[in-house]
Amino acid sequence: MIRYFIFSVFTIFLGVIIYFALAEEKPNSRKDYLIKRENIQNSIVLVRNENDLLPFKSLENKQIACISINETISNPFTERLNKYSQIEHFSINTNAKLQDWKELSSKLKNYNTLIIALHWNQKQEPDFSRQVIQILNKMAKQSEAVFVLFGNDENFIKLGTLVNFKSVFLAQNTDLLNQELTAEMIFGATKVTGKLKNEISVNLPKDFGIDLPTQIRFSYTIPEASGLDSEFLNAKIDSIAQTALAQKAFPGFQVLVAKDMNVVFHKTYGFHTFEQKQPVLPTDIYDLASVTKVAAATFALMKLYDNQEIDLNDRFSNTWTDWKKTDKEKLTWRELLTHQAGLKAWIPFWTELFDKKGNPKKEFLQKDSSELFSIKLNDSLFLINTYKKIVLQKIKEEKLNKERKYLYSCLSFYIYPEIVKQKSGLDFENFLNREFYKPLGINTLKFNAYQHFPLQRIVPTERDTFFRKTQIHGTVHDEGAMVIGGVSGNAGLFGTANDLAILMQMLLNKGTYGGKQFLKPQTIDEFTRVQFPENDNRRALGFDKPVFGNDTLSLDQAYPAPAVSKNSFGHSGFTGTFIWADPDTGIIFIFLSNRVFPTRNNSLIYSLNIRSSIHQAIYESSIKNLKKVHK
């Protein structure tokens, strides 16, 4: 309590200093930004959109390539595009040799969707030969193609006839906002309302422009766009961050805030490790720990429930028949998903792998990898890949607690992926990719991250001194998930803040995102409501909920933060992760850290109340609330 009091006082003091320092900025700077943003939005014109190609909706079957002409692969346009889908990028200059154009065209044959962006250099006008125009049209003919011109409308005439492009955007220049907003428009994150100020041709008269009036994905803007105060939010979170990092609660972390379909704050702090060699980036990938329980397992079960393949009031053993004739036979889905079933909290599955002297048992562990021993624990220790059977048997044999009350348990979540495979015929990860991740444009929610991403992009977790005897980096931190190969409903999922926010926004949208319905609204309502309040159990189905009477509690007693609504929901992760969504306010809060580096014994994230303090600050940053306080 003393440490928390000191932390709170220091945080408030530092926050006030930073707030007034930032307040020295022009008071209308944010308002000016929003006005500029709106003006640029209204100046970008969609002049062609055959077969309603835009905005892109079904992403699961799109292989998208973007070609930047007269720009490098990395530019504001491509960076914004990357927030919406997996895209391969290429670049070329208008003065490139004809052979270079032909080679590029050949590389694009495997892509069914093209985005070609011409960045018109005002100092040196591009010299498009007739042959290059023909190549562009050939590229467009073999795919669904979008052409974007960053330059004056008059330049469009000089391009010749781009007959095979299904969609064409005319942006006025190459500045940052023009590029970012055009990228958002392609994916339906910003509405399209622009009209031509002048006649370009008979077919493109003055005031012509095709409207796309509905926002279907996240837009990326400033807090004021959703009624939050930038200075207050930055000051409060920065002050909490400085204190947390100074006390070494973790090496680094990041915070994402979304409200009303806008990502309004995404900031990173610190480094991957205390050696401070690699700064945290917004695109970094984290071990999500028990956030897996909702972002993977619960979502999968919601889909099965949606399809009427499971009945929440039915006995779980009617589906998982291995529990027939055991003390778990009468347990229901609803009891299991609310941690109300009497299961033990966890089982140390890995201890059986070693003898009393701590030596690896040869029937389970070998020094070299083989077809049978393929689960890598460290460079010289490989686990037998059939150990999952032993795990499931141990869960079956573990006796229930005598008292049937709330006790957070990981055990049933080991089984849910098996049921998903039983019902769908797909393994857990492929089911999630098919039903949610790929169509949502989510590219980083993966198990066994080291197999998909370079280690430099993955934030390391613990230096394991008792089981794997190695630095854990890219493989799951949770020992239980590790012994079954890293793919579990309990833990094992990795991902970025942006992808988690998309997943949660879909829930706030009652199951829709990007123009696609993923879940029924009534399914989301059922899974996110408290199920057993009479048993003093705050839990929903898979999801966590605020503690009862949360709004009456102080910050150090509340969970997650006193200001959240009773309808809000989310989950935390042992590695220092947290996701929360509030349907009453439209606020999504994502917090990612590696607080277990270098050891899980570091509990400052809890004693300093870091996540709840930041969460509370988001609500306090409401301009409406600030006006009330100032009155």
C-alpha cells in the first residue's frame, strides 16, 4: 500500500507537469488537424468503382500486392495499408527500363488483387511510354486492380487510358494525410465523399465523384476525433510509463486505445529487454498468455455455438466423451467456461518429465530432434510429440474440488481445441484462421511465433531456470501449453496490439467488421454477460468481467478500473498482457508488456496498479468529463 501511495502521488505530480507543458501548444492545433483531415478527405475522389470493388470486404481470398511508382516500398501509403491486410510490396520508377517493367509484371501473376500507386513528382513529370501503359493495363487485366494517383487531377489525362483498372482514386498531392486517408478509403476505414472541382473529361465532369459513405474498419486518427483529450491522455500515460519503467516493472510496453471505430492512441515505451538495445515498436509481437483463452478458445466456441454445434446447458461429457463415468460427467459447458465447475486451477504437467535427480526421462525427452521427438524445449532437449495424450489423461483423472464455486482454472481450455477439430474437421489454428483471423485481415495472431516471424520482431519473455533452462523467445511461456506443442486454448497465442483491437472491435460491432458478419449479436451478448452472480462469480463465458461494485471501489481495489461499465469485458495474461472492451463507451484498451522478463517473480505490474491506472486515465481523458471537472 505504501509503495502504491508513493507511485500514485508521483504519477499525479508528474502528470500535472507534463500536462501543463503540453498545454503550451496552440489550443486549436488538434481542431486544426481535424479540419485539415476533413478537407483532404473531401478532396480525394473515387472516379471509378466497377462492380463495387471498393471498399475491400472479403479478405480471406485476396492475395494483395501493392506497387509504389516513384516511391520506396515503405511510405505512408503502404504503412497504412499494412494495418488492414497481408500485402506484398514492390516499387519501380517511371523511368525504369522496359525490361524492369516486364519483370515486375511477371512477379505479379500470383496476386489476384493489385493496388498501383503513382506518386507524381511535380519537379519531373513521369514519362509513360505507350508500352508501359500497355503493361499496366495487362497487370490490371489479370487481377482486381485499383489505381491511385497522388497528384493533380490534370495529370490523370497525361497517363493515357487505364482501361482495365476497376477502381481509380485521384488524390491531390503526395503529403502524409493524402496517402494515409486514401489507404483507409480502399479498405473502408474512411468515408469517400470527394467531388471533382474541375472537369477532367466528358466522362469526368465537375462535381463528379463516387461515394462510399459507410465506415467498416478502423480509422487511425487523434483522440479528439472520438471526444478524448490528447494532452491529458499523453500526460497521464507518459507519467505512469516513466514511473513504471524507472522502477523496472518491465523492460517496455505499449498501449493502444480505440474508441468508436477509431484507433486514437497507440504508443510504445521502453525496450525489449533491460539491456535497452531494441526499442519497442507498434508492430512488435507479444506472447499473449491467457489472453489466448478469449482471443482463440472462446472465439472458436462462440462460432460453434453460433452454428448450434454446442449447447451451453448440455453436459460437456456428451461432447467430450472421455469424461463419461468420471466425477466430471455432469459438468456443463456453462460451468466450465465460467470457472464454476470445481476443476483444479492447474497441473504442473512438466514435472513428470524428469526423475527425482532432475534428469530427463528418456521415454519423454531426447537430446536430438526426430520424427517422434519433435517438440523443441531448448537446443538440446526435445519432447515426445504424443505427450498431449498424457496431459488430457491427467486432466481426466484430477479430482474435482468438493465445493462448486468460482476458481479460475486452465484445465478445460486444453480440451477445447480438440473439440474444435472434432466438430469442424480442422485443427485449431486453421479453424481460427478460416473463421476469424484471415477474413478480419489479422496477420499476427499465431501460435509458435518463431515459425512465422523473425525473432527481432518478437518480444522475449522469461529466462527459464527450472524447466527449459533457456531464454524463452518466440515459443510459448506457459509450460502447460509448451508440452503439447505450443498450440492450446489455454495459452500460446502471440500477436500485436492492432490485431487484438480489431478482434475486440468486431465484438463491439455485434459481430460485424469489414462488411462481414462473423458472429450473431445474441451469441456475443450471451458470452459477455455475467452467468452466476448468485454464486459471487463475476465471470462471463470465457471472458472476464469487472468485480461486483467496481464503480464504488478505489483504483487499487477495483478491477479493471473503476470507470468501466458493468457491460465491459476482456481478459488478462500472465506475461503482462491485457485486453478490454466497453460496449457502453465504445472504448477498447490493449496493454502489452513482457513483465516476466527476466523472471516471473517481478510483480510490480500488480503492486503499482499500472494497467488499471492507464485504463482509468482513458476514461478521465473524455473531453466531456474534463469540462465537468473544470466547472
